[in-house]
Amino acid sequence: MDLPKSITWEELTHFTDKQNLALEALKKHKYLLYGGAMGGGKSYWLRWVLIYLLARWANEGKKNVRVGLFCEDYPALKDRHLSKIDFEFPAWLGILNKADYEFTLYAEYGSGVICFRNLDDASKYQSAEFAAIAVDELTKNQKEVFDFLRTRLRWKDIENTKFVAASNPGGQGHAWVKDIWMDGKFEPTEREAHLFRFIPSKATDNPYLPKSYFESLEGLPEEMRKAYIEGNWDLFKGQYFTEWNRERHVIHPFPVPDSWKKFRSYDHGRENPACCKWYTLDYDGRLWVYRELYVKGLNVDQIAEKINELSQGEGYQFSVADAAIFARTGMIDKGGAETIASTFARNGIMFIPSSKKRVDGWALMHQYLRWTENQPPRMIYFNTCYDSIRTIPSLVYDRHKVEDLDTNGEDHAADCDRYLLQKIQEQRTAPPMTEAERKVKQIKEERQSIGNLYEPEL
């Protein structure tokens, strides 16, 4: 980048050590996530890294290149980025068109364009092309948005296109972002897994923040403090089930005793995932989630077949499902109008309807997940229940119904738990009798029988 002779790149950007580390990582990786805690300078870094890319491509002879910087909506775009341009980008660098929300570098710097856009409906960019795409607060979006934006990442004569993002923990997309960039869990078809990189940032990485900022963060509730100061992706603002702790709620599988009561719970979906879960109740009233089925794009009979395959040889106290599957509008089958529940029944699976009181169900789930240092939680998951472990801690509060969770999140596994808990509540499996207890019971029954023989007639 040919800067005025009186200034260097370092003097222009004042990048911190961590921001420079992220820039170096971007040179080697195509998909880079920068962030974690608040105050790490993520939004600032996104703006300037796009300037860097445009200038680098200009030095390679590639002019008029367009890149996109996206936020979830225009108010966020204005607050986080557009309001900063006038005093942050020097006047000699380029000009902001406030009508089109585009910043264009002057010709001597390649005439590249940063297009500031929102993601209220990503499909409106169906015909757009960008050499680089930056998304601020990526976790505010579902994975489908990321998948779509990848299709818009192309530019003539540029092979090394880039996707960069910044985000704090939390939001409806928390789970899939954590899966990919932190835990390295990719789809089997992913061919670019080696090109993903996460660079964590913390407020302490930013030397320009005043001491009072840290003092205000230290006063936050524990889960918010850990998310905002430490960048802890297991705790974050707005998290619905703050009780969740992987060390407390997840366990290696063990053989389930035949004497323990067993149950099933089901949340229907076709375009969205369908989820079925298997539970067992021990003698202390503790609920163990020991199996799950999480599938998408299957018809009811196909789902029933899979549930039956996984349930062979087991008996259940009952199986509960979303009350919606008992509605006549559920589906049209070969025999005419038929509910989803009746289709399951034809395939040997008898469901009872769940309670429709959502908030009451979530209150029970909070109780069963709650734990202390001396008291374990009353609901524990086998680590083979991957989608429960992945999605339940990622759920957030509904903005308008403060006691409910946001149904835009991936709540299918949690719904299964809610349906079941509202049916069993305080039940427990009666422990098997000892030999002495059996003898006492036998004597009492024999005495009762003898007494009945000599009972006088009325």
C-alpha cells in the first residue's frame, strides 16, 4: 500500500500485537474468526483488514475490487462501522458514499470498494460477488447465512478470496460457530477445513482501553464476566441454561440397568431436524439421557423406522411427543388426512401429547440441570448425545418473552427434554427389594391371605 511518505502502516492502524497476529494468520488461512471477549478491537480490525486486502490486490494490478462488510441489521451497521468512517479513515484514503453505504478508495490506491451491507435477508445478495467478505458478530446468524455467503465469495483473477469474521460468544449462532472454529467439527463434505483459523482476543489485549472499562466488566454477573473478559465460549450473555457445565452434565456411557424405568421423547421436523431421545430414571430420581436420534429431511415412516431400530429389546413407561403432531393438519398420507402421531402409531410407536405450557417446562429443566459443588445435577447426558450437548448450552432468551427461550435457536433437543420432564416431574425408579424385604413382604401377604379366609360373612 503506497501511503503518504510521512506515515507507515503501523502508524496508520496502531494495531495491537493480537491484531497483527490475526492479520498474519489471514495471509495463510481463508476463513478467519477473530474475537472472543469484548474490547479486543474486533470491529476496528475488520474495517482495516479490508483496507489491507484491497490495497494488496491493487499492488498486484487488480483494480476496482469489491469487498463486503456485513452486520445483522442496519442499526448495528451504523453504530459499529458507518459512524466511525469519517474520523477513522483519513481523507486522503477514499470517500464514503452515504447513500449507497460504500467506501471507495481513491484511484492511486486501486479504487477498491468496501460495501457495507446487512443480513436481514441474505438471499438478496444472490447475484453479488465479493473478493472478501467480513461479518461482524457472526454468532448473530444461523449457519445457513454463512453457507450462503460462501457462494458469493468470488472475484475474477483473485484466487485467494477471504472470509473474515469477528464475534463475542452468545447469540443464536453460538453453537455452530464454536463447533467449526473452536472445536474443529466440520461436515463430512468440507474440503477446506485446513483453511479455518480462530484467533482469540481479550480486552486485556487492547492497551488503549481505560482502567474503568475493566472495572465495569468485573462487576458483571459471573457468566457475563467470563464471556466478556475471558472470552469463555461455554458461558455468554443471554444464555438460557446458565446451569450448563460440560464437566457436570456430560458423562461417558455405562450399561443401563434393566430395572431402571425408561422413556422416549420426540420433537418432529422434516426441513428442520427431528429429534428423538431415550431416557432412564435411577433410584434417586436422576434422569440419564442415554441415546438420541437427530435427523433432517426424512419422512415420518423413515423416522419411525430409525426409532424402532434403536429401541429394539427395550420397554418404555411411555413415549411423549410435541402435541402439534396430533393435529389433523399434520400431513396427507396415502389414506387421506392423517396426523403425524397416527402415522407413527401405524409404525408401532405410540406417543402421548406433551404439555403446551412451555415456560413451566423450562422451569423444570432449570431445576433438573441445577447443581452445586456437593449436589450433582438431576439430568445427565451420555457423551454420545452429541446434538444435545451441542445445542442446549447455546440457547438464548427470547427478547420479548423474558421467561421463554428464543425459538429461532436450535431448540429441538431441549424441547424433547421439556416434554418428558413435564410428564415425569418427581418420579423415580423404585429400588429392587433386598432378600430380607422380600421375606417381610411375603409374610405380610400370607397373613393377609389367612385373615381373608376367616373373615365372617355379612
